[in-house]
Amino acid sequence: MLIVDNKESLSKIIEKHRSEGNKISLIPTMGNLHKGHQELFASAPDDTIKISSIYVNPLQFNNSDDYDYYPRALDDDLDVCKENHINIVYVPDGDISHEIEIEKSIDLPKFTRYLCGQTREDHFLGVYKIVKHLFETIKPHFACFGKKDYQQLLLIKYIAKTYFSNLEIIEVDTVRSNNIALSSRLKRLNNESLEKIKIIYDVLLNMRHQMIDGNEFADIKKDALIEIERYDIDVEYLEHRENETLELANGQLNNSSLFIAYTAGNIRLIDNIQI
């Protein structure tokens, strides 16, 4: 396994592999790797050169404390990458924001203004910048992203469709432990908070069942919020939206999902399930 810390060396290595006819898979991460990341690694085609990036991107954090305290565990991450047969790990040395050459005028899709986009100013702009930069640098044939960050996944698919027609985005189902959608931020929660947030998935499943049975979303949402807040969890949003556009579903169940953002133990987390 090669560990590369600069764009120039990475580009040379990639060009060598491409000249030999090898296809490339990219699995971008911000480190603090868990089983969800390992599922991403496993989803990349076996006959490709697997490249994972480990980089906490400051451009996508609207809260400086969130960036400063984001869990980092590079040595452990490298061990996980090696165990999962990653060929190349790109670990940029320091902040690479200055390297990112991007169009001056960026008109992000409308769906980035919904859900997390309503409160996390410039978050999706930061995601757009770093992902487009990685795609341009690495030129992968495949890239793996999880459905837990569904709004981000839609943006990734938009970037690929708009600028990288030969790139296939591989969508990977959310990985859960004790019904909790795995997230690097979970390491910042104590055992009491981890026990409490198990309720989130149970509530989402119950809501889905009730909606399939014909109950109105607006009615069951009220009861769901009361149930969640009994566990000292603050809900930022709980919404039913279309999968492709993130417009309000307005009672349409086909091709729709429930989306939630919440705070427990001062840590913000997200989840979703498809109806």
C-alpha cells in the first residue's frame, strides 16, 4: 500500500497505472474510518486500483469547532486501509484549499438549499469544490459514496453527470450498528447518548409503516417529534421529500424518503430511510 501526501506524486502514480490499462476506483473519506467506510472499500470493483483519500476538508465546515474537534485517527485509518486492500492512500499534507482551481461562478443545484443546506452555509459548496478537485486529479472510473449522506450523494451524482461522463458513481447502503447509522462523529458521544439515539431509526421505521398504511405525514410527524424529544434529542428537521429532487413529497410515497437531522450530546447527526 502506497501512502502519498502531495498532488504531484499522486498524479504521476495514477498516470502510470492508467498507461498500463488499469482502471481506478476512488473512495474519498475524512478519516476516522469505521465499518461504513469498509463497506465503501468493499463496493469498489476488485479489478481496479483502489485509492482512498483521507482529508478533513475545512471548506465544508460551517462551524470552526466542528472542524477543530472532528475525530482524527490517521495511524488507525492507515491500518484499516491496508486491511481492506486499498492500493493507494492519499493523505494531503496540510490544508490544500489553495490547490483547488474551480470556476469562479458556481450555481449549485436547487436541492442543495434544502435540508442540511438550510442551516449549514457553504457546506455543499465546500463539498462540491473538494470532490470536483479529487475527480479532476485522480480521474477515477468509479467512485463510492454512501446513502447516509444522501443529499451529498445527489450532489456527487450531479458533479459526475455534468463534468465526468465516464465516471460511475457507486451508491452504498447505510451501515448500521445497534440501529444507529454509522458516522465518524459517533466517537464524540458518550454511552448514554449512544443509547438514546437508537430511538431515531425505530421512529423512522414506525413513520414509514404508518405512511404506507395511509396516515398523513404531517399527523405522524407531531407524534414522532414528541417521542424523539423525550430522549433529550433536538430535531433540526424531519421531512418527507422526493428522492431525485428533494422537493417536498406532499403525500407521494413512491421514490421518496424520510430525512432527519438531530443533535444529541451537542453532536449533530443525520439519517434517512426510503419509503
